[in-house]
Amino acid sequence: MEFSTSLKKNEDFRYVYRNGKVKANRYLVMYIVENNQAINRLGISASKKVGNSVVRHHFYRLVRESYRLHETDFLSNSGLDIVVVAKKSAAQANFKEIESALLHLGKLHHICK
């Protein structure tokens, strides 16, 4: 059962960057804005500063899997657009560090248990 979809359009990302609340930690920056829908939409971004395409894709997979495993924790506040941006330090982070950073930001935004 899937509760969220992905943000894919550049205009959606730009809307979240412009209007969203932002919090950051060592590895990630998280933007949140309400989307007036019944589901959360997750967008993931990593610039070339983070690393080459292999490194960036690995980061995308880590964040997607972390979110998938804890999706029910994020559901208490459904109807959000969430954009997760990698900091340069995320390139060397392992799964547990990314997972912990994602949950930490969710708690800072008060959208996660």
C-alpha cells in the first residue's frame, strides 16, 4: 500500500523551495509545504557538488528507502510536499546516518513520531 508519490516537476520543487518551511542537519536539508491533497509527495535533490551520478543515485535510493520504511510515521500529517536536499557530507553517509537524519528533520518539522 503506497501512501506517497514523488515530486518530479521543476515547478513543484521551486514552489516548495519558495513557500516551504526549512530545517537542516549535518547531512540533509528538508523543505515542507502543504499540498492540499490526501497524500504526501516526496522530492529528492542532490547537486553535482555531492558527487558523480553514481553517488547521487545511491543517495536517492537511501533517502527513498528510509522514507518508505518510516512512511507510516510521516502519515500523521498527510497532505505535504516534502523535498529532501543532500548536503555535501551526505556523499559519505551510510544508510543508518541518512535514516537518522531524515527522522531527525521530520521531528524538527513536527511531522514525524
